[in-house]
Amino acid sequence: MIRVAINGYGTIGKRVADAVAAQPDMKVVGVSKTKPSHEAMVAKARGFPLFIADISKKAAFEKANIPVAGSVEEMLKSADVVVDATPGGVGEKNRPLYEKLGVKAIWQGGEDHEVAGFSFNSDCNYKDAIGRQFVRVVSCNTTGLCRIIQAMDKEYGVEKVRAVMVRRGGDPGDIKRGPIDAVVLNPVTIPSHHGPDVQTVLPHINIVTLAMIVPVTMMHMHVVQMDLKSDASRDRVIQVIEDHPRLGLVRKATGITSTAELKEFAMDLGRFRSDLWENGIFEESVSAIGKELYLFQAIHQEADVVVENVDAIRAMTGIEKDPAKSIAKTNKALNFVAIK
């Protein structure tokens, strides 16, 4: 049984905690918060021991009727692996503590590649993560890009990728950003950081990315164009997507043409938190013209990296050396079958 600590119980951390708790070969030994909040109350309701970085704030938690199990350092001492889900830029500061205690650590895509020296995607480089001390799971956008690029590269070979990320302005619960009424180029320069981030996982892929932020909260939307090394058949591309455990296909018959409808669909299907762990590739958008492939895919920024974190835990501890078996175990424990 792998003992897992979750340092940071926010948007990603709470989802990773639930996903880890569902795995038959893993156990959540604790989660952490910096202050009393509704998420701390959820942790209590879930039965996760709650730890805090600043033990002097223990009284504030107890006043809110949230018991504190101890300090973050105490939590880490009982763990085999820590998933760092703290806000971007904070995780890097935690590395010395993880090194001091000799605990394996996973960071999220909000940190730079250099924080771990290895960036992870289950499809692409699972075996290279086996036994590693430190791993970074790439961002939601990079995860989505890596999945579809790897699938097409295995089938046809990929010469070049051009992708436009139309990014949500903030997560649904993120009120700090306030009302939004703009399309923001982020960055204005080309390429965006997403292409180089893909290359930390797939270094041989020639990719140029552009990105902008729009006033929505549901999901990101990618416009993807690939130059392939051999002619592609639309039917075969769709078959590859259908066969992939984490590539979803949004069928024409559903009538879904937006991220809002896709999220509603996930909710109606009974998905916990309406999460989509898979890419949502729109069937009607898939177009193969000779060696050129075009498609739209929706990426749920709160969820797609969650399953990747679980697989990274197995790889780092060596409990499962076969990526396909880990992916299958993770998906089965979450009762997750990609939308097709």
C-alpha cells in the first residue's frame, strides 16, 4: 500500500486526494491547508487527516471545529510520496523539505520543468519515471496536447504541430480575478509556453503554440493542426481516438458544440464534480486532408491531470511498471470510461 500525502488541498489537491483514496493500492495519509476554509471542512468530511504548515494557526482551525492532526512535516514523515498541489511558485520552495525528509515528490504544471528535472505524461514517458525521486506532472493543456500528439505520432508520425489554446479566464470557484470582459493574449508573443512544455515530454516534436484567455470558467478549447509523416484517413484517426482510454470523442449525435454543454453532459452522466479526465475531441471537427490533420478538443483544466498524478505515483514507487496496466487500474478505480 503506497502512503500518499497531498500538500495543498485546493482545486487539484482535493481531486487527487479523492482519486488516490479510490485506488486499491494507495492510501491518503493526510492533506494540508494553510487556513480554515470550506475545503478544509470537506477534508474533515472525507475523513482525511488535516495537517498545517504553520502549527501556530492550530487554534484558528479548532475554533472552526476542524481538527488538526499535526504539521506538514509530520505528515510527510508518514508518506512514501507527496503530491505537491500548492499554488504555482510555492511548490518549488517546498523542495528542500522533501529532500531533507527523503520523500518522493510530484509537482504540478504550474511549476517549471526544472523543479523536478523530469516532466511526466502517462502515455509518453511512464517507464522513464520508474523509481524517480522527483517528477513534475505537466499542465492541463500540455497533458491534453501530449495525449493526442502521442497517439497520432505512434500511428502516422508527426512532422509539426500548430495549436491555439483558447483558455478559460478562471476556475469556477475563483472569484479573485473578478468580472472579466476581454480577450487577453496570453502571451502576446509567439510561441506560448505550451509548445516548449510539450517538448519536455516529447522532445522530438516540432510544435508552435499560441494562447489567449477568454471570459469563461468551464474549460479550455484547443485548435490543433498537425502535419503528419504519412497520409491519414479520417476513419482511422477516429478509430485511434476510440481505442484510447483517455481520448474522448464528442459525437455529432449528442448535439454538443460547446464546453458548457460538454460539462453539462458530464454532470448528467453522474461524473463526480462533473469532471472530465479525458480530452473532449469533437467528432465533427476531425478532418484529415492528405498529411494534414485538424481537430478541436476541449480540456477540463481542473481534472485531466488528476489521473496522471495517480499513474506517476505508481511509476515512481515501481509498484506497477507497465503504463497500460497503471492507466487501466486508475481508470477502473474511478469508474472512468472515456466519452465515446
